[in-house]
Amino acid sequence: MTDKDKTQFTNSLAEKINRFKSLARDFRLGNASAEQEIRLQAGALTEEAKQLALNEIVQAAQAVEKAGENELITRLAGLTKLMAAGDNTTAPQQEPGILIIEEDAQLAEQFANAIRGQFIDDPISIASTNKEAQELLLKQPFSTILLSLIMPDGDGRELLHDIKYEYALPASVIVLSPVNNDKVRVECMRLGAEKFLLKPVNVNELASLVKKLLKKFEKQELSLVPIGSEAAAEEDIEYAPIEKNEQQQVSVHGQKILLVEDEPMQANLTKIRLTKQGLTVVHAKDGKEALELLKQDRYSLVILDIMMPVLDGFTVLKVIRKDQKLQSTPVIIVSGMGSEDDIIQGYDLGATDYILKPFSPVHLIARVKSLLKD
């Protein structure tokens, strides 16, 4: 191939990267066709790279084509890293800054002012949604991230997972949560958070903590890289991040789950994903039907929507937790009701976990496996 061909290929990388990022977002939101399209695009890239003898890109693109569902996005992150390295339009490396991910603009600004009051001159960025945060994480490096657990467009734990696994960023993450729940705290720590603080927080104490974390942080190149973080120190093993392979190896074959969801398409997609894991999934279209099924049979876990006809999810959860036979049954609320009050109410009524719609099927499966393993 000629130098002109290589130049054309290099100039097209930015567009290809953006296409992959868009498909990755669609995949996380449960778009079934996005997975096939990612593999098709990776196959086309493989052929282009072969003609130009770009062996590293060939290998990375082939890894995306062959990747299992649970590792597809991780492999894609590795591929886009290599593509960005060869993209002439990529911006020069920036100094790492501080990212505040918080829906409340006034509170976010209070955090920023308190941090600046500690004589910290690192650049500070603010994201009011998970989507904005993801876009910033893909554009520039960060040494410290303040992550609100409840955001208007998703669950902070999913973003924490992406930061530590799919992006493999060595940034220190402080999780800020209005939910005082030990399971949520432990999960965040196991996913790699350095600190888990309850809201409301003392902004000055928070700023002092940021300063301490910055001192520990060794400035190095921060960018999207394939998964491969260093092993946790022996004394930190209790909260060491869970390897994806460990999650995949949890055997749930044959266990029965009750899925309570009134939206047929959502119910069908979720059922298909869970059935692929070897689970037996029984579907109830409303709360009344769910309670009848719970009387007739035993289930290892319940996945429960909130907004449903006849009986809403909160009412169903109250009944479940009053029944001695069902008190220990894990219940995952999966709902589009994402206000702090809704989520706190869910946990107060006895929910084991609370996942916001739209959700990543991969993350739902990981949560199900984690609870069934326990």
C-alpha cells in the first residue's frame, strides 16, 4: 500500500473511534443490534489494517470480533486506545485534573471552591450527568474523581465499573452516596473506590481528603488502556476489585428467578439475557401476578419494576419483606424512578439492590451473579 493509503487510513481513525464509542453506548443500553454492528465494524477494520500491515490494530480488532459478550466493551476500549495513538488529530497529552460528577450544580461548585481553598491548582471539571462524565473521561486525564452515586441518567456504580475496568484509569475515586447501605458500600469498595462517604458531606473535610489523595497520586500518562490493573496489596484484599473472570465463573445454572416487569419488550430482552446464563426465568407482568407466583413456588431472586399496573413494586416489596418465608430472598429493583427519595425508599423497604433504567445487561448479570453467589 502507498503512503497516501496510510494517510487516508490515519485521517479516518477519529471518525471510526467516534462510531465505536456510539455503538458501545448503545450496547450498554441493551440495544441488541449494537453488539453485531461492533463486531462487523471490527471485522472491516481488521481487513483495512491487514492491507497496511498494522499488526497491533489487526490483533486488537480480531480480539473484539472474538470477544465474549461480557468482555466486548473491554476489548473495544483496548482497540480504540491503539487507534487514538495513531490518530494525527488526537490532542496532546494534558495534565491530569479533578472531575466532579454531581447533578446538583450548586453543590458541585461548593466542592470545587473547597478544593481550590486547599491551594490545589489542578484543573477542575464538572459533569452533571454520567454521559457528560464519560465524554470527559474519554477526552482528558484525571487523577481524582468525586462520583455521586445517584445521577439522573444512571447508577454511579456502573460508571465506577467503567472507570476501573473498561477505561482502567488509575484515578482515585471518592463515592458520595445518600444511601447508607453496607452492601452498596462494600460493592463500591470492591469495584475500586478509595473512599465511600455519606451525603451530606463536610465540604472542607472532603477537600482535605482530595488533597491527601493527590499527594499519593504519581503523575503518569492517563488514557484509555486495556484491562490489567495491578494486584491489590495483601492488606486490601477484602476490598480488592472483582476480576471479570471471577464474576463469569460464578455458577448460577438452574436457579430460578422471578422477573416482574410490565413492559413486554424490556421483559423479553432481560429474560433472554438471563436465560443465556443458565438461569430459569419466570415472568410476571404486574405486582398481583408476582405475589401469586411467589405463593406457588420458591425463587432464588426477584427482579422487580416499580411503575406497574394493579400493584406497584414498592407495595410488592412490602409484602415480600413481611412474609417470613421470603424475607431472605434477594430483591433487585430495576426502575426508571431515579430520584434520591425513590432510591432511599427502595432500600428502606428492604431492597437488596437498586438499578436505574436504562441499564447495562452486563452489569445486571454481574449483580445477579453476585447476589446468588452470596
